[in-house]
Amino acid sequence: MKSSYTPLNFGLGETIDMLRDHVNAFATEHIAPIAADIDRDNQFPNHLWSKFGEMGLLGVTVDEEFGGAGMGYLAHVVAMEEISRASASVALSYGAHSNLCVNQIFRNGSPAQREKYLPKLIDGSHIGALAMSEPNSGSDVVSMQLRAEDKGDHYLMNGNKMWITNGPDADTLVVYAKTDPNGGSRGITAFIIEREFEGFSHAQKLDKLGMRGSNTCELVFQDCVVPKENVLGELNRGVEVLMSGLDYERVVLAAGPLGIMQACMDEVVPYVHDRKQFGKSIGEFQLVQGKLADMYSRMNAAKAYVYAVAAACDRGECTRKDAAGVILYSAELATQMSLDAIQLLGGNGYINEYATGRLLRDAKLYEIGAGTSEIRRMLIGRELFEESR
């Protein structure tokens, strides 16, 4: 997947540029050729996990002592972007594993938990997931109903989680449950759940509009026995674990729309040369050139914002409003760019032999997951108001 035009050099440094080239070459050979099949069959190619592990991509932000790459969030963003360029659904599962699960355990786990869980997650022999949303609790985190009852030497967990990326395949999951029903935001705890725990199962895989192949399902807990040592972070402080990780999650996942936007350009730019109307390439018409100009400039503006906030994360300077801002901006722009790509391809953009329809279906997810666009706007506005008091 090489651009047919000269891309902007954002000056991210030699290490990041080498990582981008490395991931791009892998995705071009191993992911892009099967992207349409993944979408059609709605099945993740699980052989990719070990390959991601061999490349060091599953622990980009994790210290080397646990098998990670010890790089940072900017590196993670670039890897996520290049995988998304080949297949947004593969990248979504990759992000759920490497950021939502692996990074949360690395940031909040005890030494024993890190030693037990991280190596297998990072080498790809185990698949990771995070479970927060429920059938009746999405944006309203505190209203979750999954209950973890203290039974002395263990917790007994009952309830359901919904729309869980990697849920059907996950070996290790970060799960949030109520440990104090009357505690509000101070009554939720994070746990590490293993696939083999008694009383834990998953329901039927969901048939989604987009991000097909990023396997998603409902999780079921029926008297699930969870050892006390599997509390992640502190008891009744799960919301703090969730919210601190959510900022990094939003920044890393914002790279998904960047990859989709680049994929739109990959489809459109060659097409406007090849497609002839009125005796010449449609790219010679000014209206087409104007739409290309808008797509290119908006995409690069989004990239600059995401890269800047990811670099701020690496410096320990990321703010909640900008973590929400990058995914708000890039997600909505990716949806619009997908529509623009369809429009430029005309009738061909509306048939499934071309990738543009898949790009649109995949892009829409990023306006919903990791906090809806509406929640992001509320958060940004509130933060700006409170900071300026």
C-alpha cells in the first residue's frame, strides 16, 4: 500500500518512519489481499495474532521486561493507522487487544498479574479484550448491572456484557463489575477474567453492519468464580482505571479513522486517472480536483492532530479534552471521506467490488465506540468550561 502521490512527511523521526514502513509492508502482503474476504465471511484470521506478536506489535507501549517494545503511544498510533489502511476490522481487534487489554494490565496490574498475563498476550498466544458496555449500559457507565459479590476468598460474578470486541476469541479479559451496588462511581471494580473461569461463557457472535471480522459478542457470567487476586487496581476504584485508560484508548483508536481516510485516498487517486468521461480522465475536471483537495487537506489535518496528541501522551501531557477531540474529529471526518470516495467513484462506488462501501461501514463504528460523538462533545465542552473558570 504505497501512495500514488508524495505524502506529507510529518517529521515523526526515523524510528517511527521505520516502524511505519515495517507495518505497511506486512499489512500489504498479509492483510490487504484478504480484507474483502474478512468482511464477507465476518471472520477474523486468527493466524495474524502470532504474526503480530513476532513483529512486536502487541506490546508497543509495554516495557521490554514483559516482552513489549517499550516504545509509546505515537508508535502505537502509527501501527494502528497502517493496519487500518489495509483492514479497519483487523485493526479494531488489534487495538482492542493491544491497548484496551494489554495496556490496561500493564498500567494497572500488580507485578504478579503483569508476569502472569502479559507475556502470552504480547507474543500472540493469548487474545485479549475489554468488557465495559452492557445491554442497558453504554455511555452511562455507572448504571452497569454486572455484579461481583464478595464470597470471602473469591468473587461471584453474575450478569452480562455486550458488544465486546474479541469477545468470542478472548483468553484474557479486563472486565468491570459492581462490587458495591450503592457506591455509584465508587462501587465499580476492574477484574482480569480468564476464558476458563467457571461460570463464564459467551453468546452468539454479532452480525454487524461494519467492522465485520472483528469478532464481537455478548459475554455471560453465571455464578462466575473470580479469585481475589484478579482484582485489577484497587477495590471499588474501577472507574478510575477505566477513565484513565479511556484517554489512551481514544488516542490510539483515533488512528483507525486515519487509516480509513488513507485507504479512501488509495482508492480514489488511481481511479480518477483511470476513469474516462467526455474523452478524458475525470481527474482533469475541476470539481473532482476540488473534492480531492478537500479530502487530502482534511486527512492531513486529522493526522497532525492525532500525532500531536499521541506525542503529548508520550510526554505525560495528554488532556482528556484532546483525547476526546482527536477521535471526535477523525471519526466524523473518516465517515465523510468515505462518502466522498463513493461519490467520486460514482456507480462503481456503490457496488461491493470496490472497497469504498466497506470503508464507509467500518468508519461509522468510530462515531459510536469508545464514547459516542455526542459524549465526546459534552466532555470537551465541559472540560473547556471548567478549565476556564
